[in-house]
Amino acid sequence: MNKKMTKREMFTAAIAIVAAANVPGTPAVVEGLKHELELLNKKSADGKGSAKHAAEVRANMDKVVTVLSDEGIRAADVGTLADFSIQRTTALLKKLVDSGEVVRDEVKKVAYFSLAE
């Protein structure tokens, strides 16, 4: 079974191929490819998997939890109280529901969120 090449593997292979082909302008092309590889490495280091991002998301989730009570509250109201957009609020609420910290109840097609017991 053939594994699909990652961008990092493609850039590394392209650098080796271009460097082996002794063609005019090769050093500039190799430098350009190395630069793209550095940008890719930087992007993965700053990505969503970083500890800083995880801490920020957790802090936002905690802020949402402080707004919630034992009674149900709509996502729009949570967003207003927590000062988040509705998109961010629903994303945070989904994470909280998935983790079991928050319960989602639906009454007449309207979702209400409350703290889990």
C-alpha cells in the first residue's frame, strides 16, 4: 500500500532532485525550496497543536462554564454573557458537551446548555 507523501517529504525530495541536477539557477531554486520548507516547519510549530493555543481554548471554555448555571441557557445568551461570537460560543459548547462538563437539552428544537451534575 502506497503512503501519500507529505508536503515536507515532497520539498525534501525536490531539494535533493534539484541539487543533483546541475542546471543553471539551481542554487536559487534550492534556496527557494529550503525557504518553503522552513515556512512549513514554522507553520507546524505555531499551529493549533501548540500548548499556548490549548491553554487559550481551555481559558475560553472555563469562561463559558462560569456563565452557565444548573438551568438551561441558549448558546446565543451564553455568547452574550461571555462576550464571544456565536460561532466561538457554539464551538466551545460542543467541546464542553463532548468532554461531559456541559449537558445539551433540546426543547421545541431550541438547544439549552447547562452544567453537568
